[in-house]
Amino acid sequence: MTDLEAATLPDRIGEAFALLGLTEDSASDAADLIPAAEQARWAAVEASFHDQPVSTLAGDWVAEELRVIEAVEVVKAWADARGLAALRRLHEAVGMVVQENADWMAQSDGDIASFATVQGETMTASVDEVALATGLPEGRVADRLTLALDEEQRATPLLDALSRGEVTLARALRIQHATRELDPEVARAVALRLLARNSDGSVRSHRSFTRELRRQVAVHTPDPRAARAEALSQRCAYGWLEADGTGRLTVTGDGARITAALDRVDGLARHLRAAGDQRTLAQLRSDVALDLLLYGWADAESGAGTFVSQAPPARVNLVVGLTTLLGLDEQPGEIPGHGFVPAAMARNIALSAGSVWRRLVTDPLDGTALELSTGRYRPTAQMAEQVAALDAMCQAPGCTVPADRCDIDHQRPWPQGETEVRNLRLRHRRHHNHKTRGTWRTESTADGGTQWVTVGGREYLTQRYVYEDPLTTPVSADEIQAADQVAPPF
């Protein structure tokens, strides 16, 4: 890209290229590909207008566009390498601040932080700083930081290849994660194997790469039992709600237990299908698995899809407006910690037999829950419920951890700040630690919000939960018109 071309880009993109040092000298070859592709394109188009054969010309056009796409991937890899280097330096700078705060706290109150505590706070604060600035998921930033630090020098070939545009960041991260249990020298050698191109010089396809990655890990895993124990220690279950009201449930665990569970579900589903159930096998597997989780044991003797003893009640917390329950509007409901459900499903949940309603009065001006005050020294159970109603989720920037997984934190530290609802906030332990350890600073705003300042000096404003959020309503005609006026970039 030439300086002239960069000047025509939006300011944000132009500034980014200038900051990375991507000037005419470093990218002239890539810039030359664009005119070549355009020439090939117009040659093919002109031939088609004159009813001339276009196979060869179209093939040339495809070849030129492929060169552009390859060049883009090379530039992205190079830029990602620069980003990893910056991430490593950012981590070092954050560590200096965390250590200084730890030393200050040790001098002031004798609270000496361990090396592991300082190291952990440095890692999480670095990740959160970048995640908030870029919008990247915390886990993805953490993976990048682990690769960037490369503390055991096991990823040197990956970082080198990335800096030369010979591997994508996604593939480098997969190799780094898959070889994390190998000895560093073995991991480096395996990385070189996986970075090698095919015998004809082409890049490994995704399927070929995945197959080879699995083979190399199997060949070089020194003790499968140790690797299995490590993997088992990370077992979990989590779910995700889709916009259409369906959801996904993922369970990881011991392979034998997983396959045994699947076989049992499949057997029950097939028994029901053979007995005349009209649902498909796939639908029956889903329904049987969820029934087993919700209601207990299946009748193993008969194999029938009936369940012994009484079905226990399932608890689902749902936030939904009264106007939606009455059918006056179609605003979605929210299941805190999981996501939103359509209005129709929210009504079905709320109006089901046995549902328990809890009224929450909100401020008509800003849609937040009205606060009840108390002056007790420690938060009582009633105060905890009030804080949970006011905040609904962690009040740190970018965090959506639900209330039942958060600490109740004093906005203004006790004893300077009283233990009253207006001075209490929900905070995920991770962000609670950032504030307590001085890594992030907070200050209350006049309207009850919180101004956060991170290590990098970035400021973020958070507010108490808004139950009647205007973003819950469908887009307006003005919003549609504004979106229609956006011109396509190419």
C-alpha cells in the first residue's frame, strides 16, 4: 500500500498502518497485486461483452485474486506477530504496576502478596486490558499472551513463521495448545514438522493439518495417563442459548463415560422409536438426554422412556417485562448468565404451572431497580437480594457474570464507605481483585455509575442494570433508514 493509497483510507485504518510501519517500502509488492487483479478482471469482463471465450481470461483473473488473498493473509500474519510482541511488552508494563501496588500494600498493612498472586494478577489484568480495548474474548487474548510470552521457549518456530507470514495466528495457537504438554525441545521440533509444506510446495489444507497435528501429539505424548489426567481436570458442562429460543449443552469428561452415556441415550431413543414414537431419532436423543438430566433415572428394566419417582422442579431465573407478559409488546426476556429468549418463550416459561413470580419495581426515568436502603454493618440477606436486583451482573466493564457468581463489594472501601446498598456493587472475583489490589481504580459518578481506570489509562463507565433498556425494542424506521444509507466498501 502506497502512502497515497493510505491517505484515502479512513483515519483509523490509515493511522493503524502508520503505527505498524506498513509504508510504501514494506508493502509495495502487495500493493502492486491490486491493479494486476483489476486488469485481469476487466479483460475477462470485456471478452464476455463481445461473446469471446473467457475461460483463460477468467482463470487469469482467479489467479490474480488468489495472489491478493494470499498477500492479505501474509500481511495479517505479520501484523499478528507485531501484536503478540506488543502484548508481551504490555504484560511486562502491567507487571511493574502490579508489583509496585503489592509492595505498597505490604508496607502499609503488612499484606505480602505471593509471587503466584502477583503473577496471576498481572496475567488477568493484561488480558482484561486488551479484551476491553479490542472486544476480543478474554480466552482468546489469554491464549495469545501465552504464545507471546513463550516462557519455556517452546513456540520459537511458530513466532518466527508468524513474523514472516508463513503461518496464520489461528494455526500457530492450535499447535501451541496441542504441544503444551511436550518437552520444549520436542515441541519446537514438532512445530517445524507441522509448519512444513506439502511436497509440491503447497500449504497444508485444514483437514490435512488437523490429521497431522493429532498424529504428532499421539506419537510424542510421553505419558498418555498424565495428559488424560490434565484433560480430565478441565472437564466441564456449559450451555448456550440461541436467538430462536433453542440452546446447546456441551459436557466434557471421561471418554468412556461420555460414550456410555451416549449409548444409553441412543438405546432409550431407539426403544421409543420402535414403540411408535413419531419423533426422529435425533429429536429423541435430545429429549431423552434432557429428561435424564432434569428428572432422574430412566426405567432400566423396561428401557421405556418413563422416569421413576417424581420429577423435581427445575429452576430457571427469567427477567421479563410486565408489558411482555400481558402481550402488549414483544420484548425478549433474559435468563441471566445465559442469554435472551423470544417473548413467546418468556411467556411460556412465566405462565407454566408452578412458576413463581417476584415483582421488581423499576424507576420510570432510567429503567433501573428502585433501591431500598439500610444501615447495617454487614450486608444482610435482604441487602444482598437488593444489590443483586440493582446490578443483576458484575459491574465491571465488559463483564456479564451473573449475580449468583459475584462478590458484593464496597464501592467506597470500608470503613470510609458505609455498608449500605447504595455503596455496594456486584463484582466478579477477578475484577474485585483488580480493584482491591489497586490494579484498576474506581470512582463513583453522580448518577450511581462507576468510572473505571485501567493500567493503560483507559476509562470505562458502567451503570447499574437497566431493566427497561431501549435496545430491547425492535429497530425503528429511522435506524433502518440510517443502515440503508451505508454504502458497501466494494
